[in-house]
Amino acid sequence: MDFDLILRVYPYFLKAAQVTVELAVLSTALGLACGALGAYARLSRIAVIRFLGAAYVSVIRGTPALIQIFILYFGGPQVGIQLDAFTAGAIGLGVNIGAYMTETMRGAIIAIDKGQTEAARTLGMSKWQTMRKVILPQAARLMIRPLGVNINALIKGTALVAAISVIELTYTAQRYIGSTYKPFEMFLLAGVIYMAIIYSTGLGVAWLDRRARIN
Amino acid sequence: MGLDFSVVPGYLDTLLLGSLWTISIMLVSALISFFIGILLAVIALYAPAIIRYPFRLFAFVFMGTPLLLQLFLIYFGLNQIGIDLPAFVAGVIGLGLHFAVYNSDIIQAGILAVDKGQYEGARTLGLSRGQTIRKIIVPQAVRTVTPPIGNNMVALLKDSALVSVIGVTELTLSAQLAISNTFRPFEFYVAAAACYYVINLGLEYGLRKVELRIQAAR
């Protein structure tokens, strides 16, 4: 184990970790938006919209995220979408995790007792009011933990964009493995940083979950 | 440059061969992840602390870092200590170990869900501790956990695309080879995605059959 080497290269890894965090934050935001939209579509009363939501989930979850990112980044220019690697990565990861978040959110919404809707409707609330004031506040509490699991997977998924040469943590580790021939040291360094990011995100999710719980 | 899917049929054999490789990678690593997963679960629950803790650290590290990074470690790391593995073997080991850790979590829950009376009954009948775990507890646990393990296999199929990065010629890399000849990334990546989708449908169909058989056998 070459600790001198680790001490020499860790500033570059920290800089790369910043890119990883930025990617994770941006694609989490996009994923939440896609998830909300997807869940809305899958619960819609209009069959066409419901089908579109189901198709989104099925296609995205049925194919590898790596391929989706490749289609966007390498195939995009052919259909007039020219994105730089970071943007393509963030959008690809966000749209991908959005499909998983769709199912998480839908699950939480349909887990709310039907009696709640019936009671709210009987009290004269409109459908939209019922959803906004009765169902969603309860469903949101149920979503926090499973969405945290999705975000955990997303953070590890950000490594994929190394394949389109975004200079994030895995790409940096790979480059230093190539130039130093010290894979264990580089893995240790990158691994510790990943675990720190994932662990602190987990703490945040647990805190939110505790705050949201009704006693 | 517009889209022209007519170039895809010319490379159909390349994509099919890649699909076969992807399927074999998935099957071999699924087997590894299944059996190592059982082993890890038994260690986590029954082994003495001195063996248990190193394995727990191993699981913690494997769950907390990206698969791609682990593949780099296994492929280049074993090379560093003088073990020169072909990329296919390194990829299968990496995928297998990664999902073994996830399977082990599920199997542990399954083992804990087996009624305590089963253990006591087996011990009373004179089976040793090892025999009881091997012949009574684990077979029952594995049955209850097939659906979540099936989900892991679906995830494994999709993550098998990552081994293209260390140079295994499976579906994704086959598509890339076709692209380097034709310069048509969109068409071939979409074609590869379609292949994955079809394999995925087949896998889900197979998993449903297995689940039904296990339900019927109970």
C-alpha cells in the first residue's frame, strides 16, 4: 500500500468528487420531476396518458442505463441534439432514475387508504384538492425512504458517465490506475469518497424521515 | 445526418452473437451471485465474530461503491498482484460478487423468517448444526426469497453492459464495433437497447415460471 501516492493524488479526487456530487444533485432533481410526472401519468384516468407512463417505465427499466446515456450522447447529434458530456450524463441519469422514482411515488400514492379519498370527496373537495391536501401530504411521508434508496442507486450510477469521459470520480480513478498501476490504492481512495457521499446522503434521508413522521 | 436503420440488418449476426455473450455472462454471474450470496448470508448469521466482521466490511464496501469501480479494481487489481485474468472472467467475477452481496442481504432476511421450530425440530431429530442450516433452513429460505432475487437478476442483466468498458465483447461492445464501422451510433445503440429489452422480457418470463413452480411445490 503506497500511502505517499494517496496523499499526493487525493486533491484531484476531491475535485472529481465535486463533479460527482453535482451530477448526483442535478439528476436527482430531474429524476424527481420525471418521477412526479410519470406517477401522474400512470395514475391518470385517460388511457393514452396511462399507456405513455407505463411505456416510459417499461422501456427505461428494461434497458441498461449505460446504453441510454450512449444513445443520448453519441446518438443525439444525429437527431439534432448536441449536448456536452456532463449535460448528457446528468439528463441521462435523471431520466433513468425518474422511471424508478415513478414506481416509488405511484406505490406510495396507491398505498394511501381509499377511505381518505372517499371522505374528502364526500366533504365536497374537488379531485385535485383531495390529491393536493389529503393524499399527497400522507404519501410524501411514505416516499422518503424508498426515494432515498433510489438516490443511493443513482449516486453509484453516476460512475457510468465515466464511459462518456466526464471527469468525475470513477473516471479519475481509472485514469490514475492507468498512469500509476496502483489499482488498490486508487480504489480505496475513490471508494472511501463514494461511501462518504452515500453515507451522508443516507443520514440526510433518515433525518427527513424522522422529521416527517407523525407521532 | 439523418437516421437510417437499414444499416442494422447487415450487422444482425454481430448483435446476435453479442446477445448470446450477454446472456451467458448474465447466467454465469447469476449462478455465482446466488451461491456466494447464500454463503455470505450463512457467514453473516452463523459464523463467529472474527470471521463475520471482515465479511461485513466486504459487504459494506461492495454496497457503497459503484460496480464500474469494482470492475476496474478486479480487472486491473488482480493484474497488479500477478493474476492475469481474461476480461470475461474478471467481468463475471465482478458482477457475481457485486450481486452476491445484495442477494446475501435478501437471503439473510429469508433465513430469519424461517420458523424457529424448524431449527429446533431438526436439532431434536439429531441433525448437526451444519446439517440443519444446509438441509433444513437454507432450502426453505431460498424459496421465500426467489421474487426479490429475481429482481436482482433483472438488474444484473442491465448492469452486464458495464463489462463492455473492460473490453468484454458482449452486446454493448458489439454495438460499438458496428458503430466504429458505420458511424451510426443512434441506430445501433437503439438496436442494442431493443435486444436488451427482448432478453429482459425472456428473463422475466422465465422468472415467473420458476416462481410459479416454487409456489406449486409448497
